[in-house]
Amino acid sequence: MGILRISFILVLFLVTRASAGVVLEFESQDHRLNESGTVVALVDGKNLKMTITSVGDQEDSEMIFRGERREMIVVDHDDKSYMVIDEAMIDSISEQLSGYEAQMREALKDVPPEQRAMVEQMMKGRMPAPAKAPARPKTELRNTGERDTKNGYPSVKYEATVDGRKTQEFWVTDWDNVEGGNNAVEAFQAMTDFLIQMRDSMPTFGVDEGAGDNPFEHMQEMDGFPVLTYEYASDGSIASESSLRSSAQRSVDPAEFEPPSAYKRQEMMPR
């Protein structure tokens, strides 16, 4: 009975310390720069850690999204530091950017039109971006009905267009075809919602002009997992691609979603 009790206690301890998670590995290629790298995503519930490795340079990085807390941790291994971006920080920066704009309007309200135009021209590029990002072009997503096997997964092709120009192509498979896929969707969707909020409130974190949407931004609409994604340049050539190479379930320790204990926390802005 003593051995059984000890075994039961050990099982309880392991269950509380680790839970069933999913590991997905992607390969990314940038055809413009002729570079490639890997992205390993570790998922557990609404938590998601992405480790990005670029081949041939020192652009290795790590991002931890903790969905229950609605916060993102950006880890800098070179500097042995990390930064936490949460909703409070997003709101604070948005308020400050709005404040800069209001202060400028107040300072210029009594300035003659000719001088006001001159000052505004001089300040262009020196003032922070407005609190709200400009409206993004509307993306149209279409199920082409075309089917094929991509990376070993039966898939259907979706195309994204902006103003009639093809910007992205997704080969999407059913969730059941990806090991652990049904367990990963919640985390990817939660992270995408957070990134959209951050993009709209903090323009400096927005996507580059002409870049396509996050492929997971259309996940609910496509009702599946994108196992192959192409990004198209304005001339119609393939700019980059991302491929799902493997997926597996494994136990996950909650500590894997914590920044390294020896790293120092950096603040984006003084509190």
C-alpha cells in the first residue's frame, strides 16, 4: 500500500507540473534574400512559444504569448534580457501618442496658417506616429476549390487578394489531419487577436507596407490549418513561403512559458 500511495502522489505531481501540449515545426524561406530558417511553436492551452532560427546569421529570437494573461514576452538572448508587452502597456502607449498629437494641435492653434504649415512640414518624421494605424486595405479571401497533397497533408487552396492583386496563397488541411491541431487553434487565434490589437494601437509594431496578413488571421474563416503559405510580391513572384514540416504531442512544463530566470527585464518606456 505504501508503494501504491507513493506512486499515486508522484503521478499527481507530474500531472500538476506538466500537461499535454503540441510542438509544430515550420520551415520558412525568403526568396528575395535567399535565406531560410525554422520556426518551432510550442502550444499548451492558450500559451504559445515560438522559437525562430535564421540560417547563416544571428537573428535567432524567441517570443512567448501567454493567452490567459493577454501578454507577450519578447526574449533577447544576445542581450540576456526580455520585454513584456501587455494590454496596460498598449493602452499607455496609445494614450501617449494621442497626447502628442493633441499637444501639437494646441501649440499650433494660434499660429498663422503659413507658419503652421511650415512647422508641420518640419516636424514630419520627428513626431511619433498617430495613435491609430491608418486603415489597411481590405483583404478578400477565396476558396478556389483546388485540392492537392502538400507536405503530406490533403489540402485545399485559398487565395488572398488586395485590390484585385494576389498577395497570399494558403494550402489548408482539416484540423484532424494535424497531430494536436485541434489543441493548437485556440492559442494561435488568441495570439492573432492580441497582435491585431497591438497593431491597431501601436503603429510602430504594425506590419510593413505591402506585407500580407498573418496566415493565422484567416484561420477561423478557412476552418483549417495552413500547412503551406506563399507570400507574393507586387510583381507576382513568390516573395516567401512557410511550410509545416512536423507536428507532435508531448508533455509541457509550465516553466517553458517563462523567460529565463537569469535574464533581466527591460522596459519599453518608463512607468
